Amino acid sequence: MTAEALDTAAPNKAGQLLQVRRIWAEPEAVASPRGRQVLDRFPAAELIEVDSHWKIEELHGNAGNVDRWVRVKTEDLVMGVKKSLSARPNGRSADWIAPSLANGCAMACAYCYVPRRKGYANPITVFTNIDKIIGYLTRHIARQGPKAEPNQCDPLAWVYDIGENGDCSVDALVSDNVADLITAFRGQPGAKASFATKYVNRDLLGLDPQGRTRIRFSLMPEADSRLLDIRTSPIADRIAAIDDFVAAGYEVHLNFSPVVLRDGWLADWAELLRQVSDGTCAEFKAQAAAEVILLTHNRDLHEVNLGWHPKAEDVLWRPELQQAKRSESGGWNVRYRNNPKAEAVRQLRELIAAETPWLGIRYAF
């Protein structure tokens, strides 16, 4: 399957993004209240009980799924119980990475790092023991006490990234896990939830976060998004949603990620910044901040992409500009070489200062 065969436009309805035919589930997840809610949302799906959400031979590590990459994300859903609950220090997007509510995604961004861990298919795995996850986070926040001094994550609040391994806007189509977390953080004046998203889910507008949840809308030039952000909301729709989420009580930041270096990249980023500036209100600009992340790619994912979306690799795989680096998990990542990367960061910082002087940069690398 190639990108030409895919519908890369954003689905207008949840049913176009998720047409779940099979739910692979641990027995404990099936028996839980959250598990029953998920089953009720997809009543026509076949239930297949499995011993472990990590060990599903038909999904994980199955090379035959390369040519079914998008179909698996559309038609398969996994339910499990999150066994290990811990909050990892971060210091960039957030102070802490919260225990995952889910992992995997129904979208199919060509640069996504999550497939590196789960093999050839990474449909959404939703964790059903949300009560234990929220209980753990509540205790963790209490142990931190007041934030002693400002940092680039936030001047006052401890920030917890709740969506490191997926997209919470899409996860909210599957269960109430995201809604429950947003509600829980509403009662935590010393903390905030945070997640990046490429999908506009307007159902989230009714959750009344009261400033305790930060949404980071991921943006890139339209030309890059059409090629790389498969099955996501169009860039114009993401920009158009920003003011509505601010009005609904969310703190809204921008995630410029990944920045892909290719011919004409800087001019296209200038146009994107003008679109953001022209398309958003003063209330957003007064609280906005951005993070800038240049592309990190992966050798194994490069090989997978050649099987389903080779055109993406024309811009993602640039050996003349990239260098290999061993990841924390032992795989080989590729990043832009030090000098071109530093120059690109400098150029983009200057461009942001010129086109959107109201937009502070929390970090760039």
C-alpha cells in the first residue's frame, strides 16, 4: 500500500477514523467498568480475549501487517490493565510523564516513534484501570508540594504529560479516560495535565478544564502535513480550533514538531506562522508558548515506511544531513547533524521572533 492509496484527509467523524471490528482484551480489562464502556461503544466488534496486551502475535511484531498499516489502526483495538504505575521526570514538555492512559494511535504519522516499541502495528491500546491511574497521580502530586521556583514547563504548576504514547484527542473517542483525567486535574490547583494533539475533537470543549489542562496543538507547514500526518486533522482546522479551546478554559500552546529540513522549508514555516497570527485572537496570544522539535527518525521505522508509504522517506531519510545515535531503548535513531541542526534552530527562532513576536519559545532542539 502506498500513500496514494490512502485517504490522507482528516476524518470528519469518529466513525471514519475508527471502524473497530476486533477488540483484543485481557480478561481483567473486560470485567472492569471502563472495559464494559469500551465494549458498549463498539457493540459490533468481535471480542478476542488475550493473556497480555503486549503479546498479541497477530498484531505485534507481525511483518505481514506492513501492507495493512492503516487498516489495523482503523479496525483493531486493544484493552489492557496498566500494571506499572510511575511518573518519570521530563523537564521539557512537562515536569513529569504520567502513567499512560493508552498507547498506540488510530492516526498514522510517518515519523511516529511508538511503532518502534510495538512492532509492525500499533493500534490504540486503552488501559481500563483509570481509577488506579488517577489515584496514583493524586498521591504523586500531593508528594511534590508547591512548586518552589518557576521553570520552562510552567511558572507555578507541576505539569504532567498524560499523552506521551498516543493522542488524547483520539483516545477520548474510545473511552472516558481522558475526560476523567481532565476532571481530576481540575481539582489540582498545583498541577496541570498536558498533551500534544494533531486531531480536533470538539467534544473536549465541554469538559470545563478551568485552566488545569494544557493542549499543545501540533503544527507544521501544510505541505509537510499532507505527506507525513496521515489521518490527522488538517492544519487549517487545528489553527481554527485554537481560539475555541482557549474560550473553553484550556491553556493552549503550540508544538512545532517535527521540523523537517527540505527545500523551501523556511519559507513554508513563515507562511504557517502568518496563518497562526492571522487566525487567532488576543486571548490566545496572551497565554501562548511554543516548543520546537526537529525531526528524529529511526532506522527500523524507515524500513517499515518503505513498505507502506515510501514517498515520506524522501524527506524523512536524509543520510547526507543526518547522523546515527543509539536510543535509550537500544535502537538506532537518526538526527540532523550538529551544524545543520544548530543553524536550522537559529533560523527558526529568528523567524518566530519576526513573524510572531508575541510567541515565546519554551525550548527548541
